[in-house]
Amino acid sequence: MNTRRLQQLVAALRARISVDEQAQIADSLRPAELYLFERMPLFDRRHSLDVYQTLIQAGHTDEHLLKAALLHDCGKIDDDGRPIPLIYYGVFVVLKALLPKLYWWAVGNGRGILRPFVVHAAHDQRSAMLVARAGGHPDLVAILNDYGAERALQATHLLSWADNQN
């Protein structure tokens, strides 16, 4: 693996969100969307906020794109409200890079300790579904759906770019 992944792990372990940042998030999201954001573990919230801030710093102002940045990983919470434990992320990275067939086997057999693999593999689509259920604007849901599918929209290219920066 590379040093970028190690930096991501350290950032996840040190994740914090300031009071000012929390207020900015609360101003940006409707209550049902804020609920989805706040269910995520701190490290995923910090990552999503970093993606959001990357887009803002690059001059992007589209409300739906910015909300997509904050909510693109909300599908990493399972149907029982449990987040994927941080330790699994390292396993996902290693398996996808070195043993992708084993990763997809775990996804296909995702019961018990393998359940996080199923949630991880489907989190893009789950994010779109959760935001739609929460009454998210159709343009926001379209961005999240496209992000989980073909990434054909300009907004999803921008979201992908910002996500890859963080």
C-alpha cells in the first residue's frame, strides 16, 4: 500500500469537527439530512466534511453537489444503524488491491463478521437510497445515484475528484 492510505488512517484516528464546522454543516443540511450525517462515525463525518471543504475551496457553490459531498458515505451505516468498524477499512484496501476475488467472495457471503463487506460494497447506492427516503432533493439523489453507478454527470466527476483528494 502507499503512504496516502497510512495518512488516511492517522487522519481517521485523529478526526475532530469544530463547533464552527458543525454549525456550517447544520446550516447546509435539512434536519433529515443532518440526521444521516450525524449517524456516521466521526472519521466518516470528518472525511465527508473534508470533501465538502475541498469543493468549496475550488469555488464550487452548487447546493446539491455540496450536500452530496456531506452525504456520499452515509450508506456505510447498516440497516440496524451500525457503522462499519474502522479496522475493516484496512482489510478492504488490502483485499481489493491484492486479493480482489477474496473481497468479492466476502461481499457475496456477507453474514456475521463479513456483513461490513456487503455494506461497504453497496454504500454508494445505499447513500442515495437513504437520502431519497429522507426526502432529499431529486437533484441531490441523482448525484448520489450516479456516483454509485456510472459517474456520468459533471457533478459526480467533481465529487469523485474531491473524494480522491481526501
